[in-house]
Amino acid sequence: MQYDDVKLQPLRNHRFKVLEKIIYKDVIVPAGYLTNGADVPRIFWIIFPPNRTDYLPAVIIHDYLCDLGEYKKADEYFNEIMKELHINKFTRIIMISSVKIYHLIKYRVKWN
């Protein structure tokens, strides 16, 4: 997957609308889906901007799967896509660890 595979319309308040469906493996994010990008606390935006195009495709797939309640799959695909997008290891580790901790705290999702 590449950023060019994703067609988006920027909206107000750091949101995006998916203009054409996005397909990754068995996931189809429909056109019209809305995302706010990565849920990064504002204090860290200088390091990890929520709508950074480098990792936005991974974020959209992750958000969509989370909206469906498929947290483990969301985190697995998030990691895979970040690798495909050649996101540096430090950023991947921080972002993937963050979403796993968030899912553990909010939804009691545990990984083996």
C-alpha cells in the first residue's frame, strides 16, 4: 500500500473524507468514510502529526477496523502497513505501542 492509493478530501478540524474505497487484504474502507487521522495528543503533534501523509493510509485502515470493533486485527494491519510504507522503526514502535496500550486501557484488549 502507498499513499497514492488513498484519495482523500480534507475537511475542517483535522478530518478527512475517503473519496474512493481503500482495499487492504480483506478490508474495504468505503468511500465516504470519515477519519480524524491518528489520535495523537496535541503535545506530541510536533513529532507525530495526526495527519502525516507518510502513515495516513495505515491510520485509515486502523480507524476503520477499530470502528468495527476489530482491535487486534486493526493493530496487526497497522503494523504491517506501516512497514510497507517504510515508516522508520522508532515511529512504528511508538505508534503501535501507543494504540495497543490505548486498546488495553479503554477496551481491555490483550495480546499474547
